[in-house]
Amino acid sequence: KDIKLTSPLNVSDDKYLILNTNGKSISPENDNLEDLIVNNGKLSITGGGTLNSGKLDVIYNFGELTIGGNCTFVGESVQNGAISLIYNKGTLNISSGTFDKDGLAANATIENVGNNASLVISGGTFSGCTIINIVGCRKDIIISGGTFVSDANISNMGNQYMINIGLDEYGTSSTGKLTIKGGSFSTNGETGK
């Protein structure tokens, strides 16, 4: 049975949770839910189900987050809100899944933000305007696989990039290393490897 949440699923910092979606959908009951999942502990998501965005993010991650099992993450533009599928301030490892973000929303598909934000992508399919936004990161980011399709050149979005490395709100630049060892990258029908 599909699940509708009236409040976020919270994983506390002393917990380890394996969320097997078992092919089902998890989504907010109404538009008032800001984040579908808030993770402060260790969370592993698998099972081939679909997770739909709340008002802001599907997952707000401060802990350790592992995504596999070909789940689908869906986000759409909302009025007075700019969502990410995953807002990461912790450790994020993605080996598979589909990350489908409406290209008109302002935030990236994955926001990787802050001193402790690390990101490893070895597989998955990612779409959106800006796929990865790296802000004020001190940890290394590694992409070794996956398919990345950006809507970055839609005319009303201004300067958007498939992978953006920027300053945080305090003007601090990212000092971690971005390593791309594999994957397929395309924008407006042009593909590069």
C-alpha cells in the first residue's frame, strides 16, 4: 500500500534504518509538509519505490545516507518554494535510482552544502536544471557512473549549470576536490563522456 505522510519521517542520530519501499510510493499527505524525510542517523533506501517531494525536499540529510535499489525520487516546482530532491549536509552515497526534478525549480537536484557534505555517485539517472550544486564543501566529491541530463539551457532560467560549484552564504568557497571518473552527461541533446 502507498504511504501518505502528515509529518516527516525523522531518523535520529542514534538510529540506523533500512527503508525498503517495496515498490510503493511515499509522498506528503498535503502541501504543508516541507521535507518528506529528515535524516540525522544512518539511512539506507532501497526497494524500487517512488519518493515524492514535500514543499521543499524529498530528503534533508545531516547523517549517512545510502541510496540503491532503483528507487525513483520525484520533485516538482511549488509556489513560493524551491525544492531539491536531496539536500545533503552529511554523507551521501548513490549507486542507483532515478532522480527526476522539474527543471523550472530554482534549487538543484542534489544540493551538497557545508563543511561535512560528502558525495559519491556510482550510478543512477539524474535530471533537472542544475543537477548538483556544491556549496562551501570541504570533502571530496566523486562521480564514477550514472547518467546526467540537464535542462540547463531553458531560456527563462538564466545562468544554470549541470554541476555548479559556488560560495556559501558567508562567501566561503568549496575546497574539496571534484573527481569525475565516469558517467554520461548531456544537455539539449549533446552528450559527453
